[in-house]
Amino acid sequence: MPPDTAQERTEAPTQRRREEARKRGQVGKSSDLTSAVVLMGTLLTLEFMGHHLFGRLLDITRHCLGDTGPGLVNADQMATTLTAVLRTGALVVLPVILVVLVLATVASFFQVGVLFTIEPIKPSFEKLNPISGLKRMFSARAFVHLAMGIAKTIALALVAYWTLRGRIDMLAYASTFSYLAIIGMASELLFTLGVRLALVLLLLAIIDFVYQRWKHERDLRMTKEEIKEELKRMDGDPKLKQRRRQIQMQLAVQRIKAAVPKADVVVTNPTEIAVAIQYNAETMNAPKLTAKGADFLAQKIREIAIEHGIPIVERKPLARAIYKNVEVGQEIPAEFYKAVAEVLAYVYELAGRGYRRQPAAGVAFN
């Protein structure tokens, strides 16, 4: 087999290969996309609930400081204050945590769907191999990650500079403002800066996601030899399948050799289809199909019939209808009685044998 190089991986991956890679946790995803979505969602949540959260924080501060001096606070009061502080803090933090969890779940589901596997965290000596580690450090993927990291840093720095450039004068005179004005100005500045940075991160994360999907698809490409091996595993070895077909054909020919000599007539199409019909008035209520075949098997039926002196009659519609609707060993259905009776009557007439019809009720077999 030729060496398995990247240049030879020109075939699209099979569904089986994709599923195996997915079971190993190898999927095209970007961790930056999840982080960017969570960051943007958190910022918008804080902006929407900012006043409410700020009021809760003031309540916590009042509970902690209180109006009484520290010397007058007893153990019971301390426990009550601590419980209230923890309850209020939980109410403040819980909405933000819920938003983070929901956004992280949605972002991950969007990228990979439902996936649970422990393969990536299983211990592997390959990961501890220093030579493999050096190869990963100086691989093309590592350089791409480095380039993207540098581009991300430069983009964030430019956005931060652009955001702060127009507020330099305001920041310089911030010391002359009241503490409430400073808090409001800082909140507005941090939110604006955070949203802009989050937008840049989101855009870069989308680009990274598209690249990761493309890279994952490229890594899963297969060689022509791998495609052949995959088809062998999925459908079986072609040689074995051919051997099975040969065995099935041999068995069918053996059955035909045993059944056709017992027939009274062979009805043909004339070459594509052949059906062998047997009728014994003493033991059968109706004629029975003893053999049928198409193409090669039809030819074998005709050859065996000629060899044993079985009459061959060409009736194209009848041969097609019986081949399609009747299985070997079954009696001929009533709707074919008349046509089959005419064929048998013709055959019996040639052979000088008798044939009896039922008046008024049509043709019947006894």
C-alpha cells in the first residue's frame, strides 16, 4: 500500500468515519465561540439588570455595616446578618450564573449537537510523548493558532484604543467628580468597552469556527485505499459477496435440476423468463409451480426441459404473471386457471392424453 500522506487524502470521509471520529470527541468546534457568546450574554444581562443588582449590593453593604457599632453586635445578630448577606448575594449572582450556563449550553449544542464521550480525557501515553509534543508545537496547526492569537490581540488592542481615545479628557478630570458620577462614568465606559471587545471576539470566534469545521473535514479525508477498506467493512469483502452469489446460484440450479423434470410444461417469455408447471389430477386440486427463473436460470430451465423432453410453450403474458405473483411450490391462483388449462390442454393433446373441462363453471382441475 502506498504511504498515507496528506496529498493522497482526496476522498470525502464516509459517514462511518465521521461517526467514529465523533465518538472519539473529534468534532469541528471553536472554544472561542462559546466564550464570546457567554461574554456578550453576561454583559447584556448586567446592563439589563444593572440597577437591580446595584440595589442588591447596597443592601448587602448595609447588612454588613449596619447602624450599630461592632462592639454591640452579638453572635445571634452576626449569624442573622451573615444569613441575610448570603441570601442576597445568591439572588444577585444566580441570574448571571443561569444566563452563563444557558448560553454555554446553547453555543456548544449549536456547534456539536448532543455529544457525551470520555475519550478526550482518557489517559494516553501518546500525549506524554515529548517527541509528539514537539511535533504538535511546531505543526502547521500550532502556527495557525499562534497567528490567530496575535491577530486577536492586535484587534482587541485597537478596539480598546479606539474606545478610550475619545474619553481621555473625561478620565483626566474624573477626580473632580462625585463618587456617584465616577461610578456611573466607569460603568458606562466599562460596558461600552466590554461590548465592543465582545463583538470583536464574537466575529473572530465565528471565523475560527468556520476554520475549525473546514480543518476537521480536511483531517477526516480518506485515501482511495481507505475508502475500499471502509466499503469492505460495511458491505463485506466483494470476493466473499461474489462467492456467496455463486453458491446461491449453484443451489438454485440444483433445485431446478430436481424440479423441472417433474413438470408437465414450461411456459416462457420466451428467453427472459421461464416457469415450470406440474399437474397431477389424482393428487392435486390445481397445477403447481415447481420452478421459475429469469435470464440465466430461465435458460437453465429450458435446457433441462429439452433434456428431459418437457414441452416448452411460449406465452409471454402468462409467464410474466406467474413469475411475478406465484412462488415456487404454490398452487396456481384461480385467475390463471383458464390460461394454464389451455396450455395444459395443448400439451396433453400433443401427448395424446385426456383433458376434462367443467361445463358452466369454467375450467377446473381435479
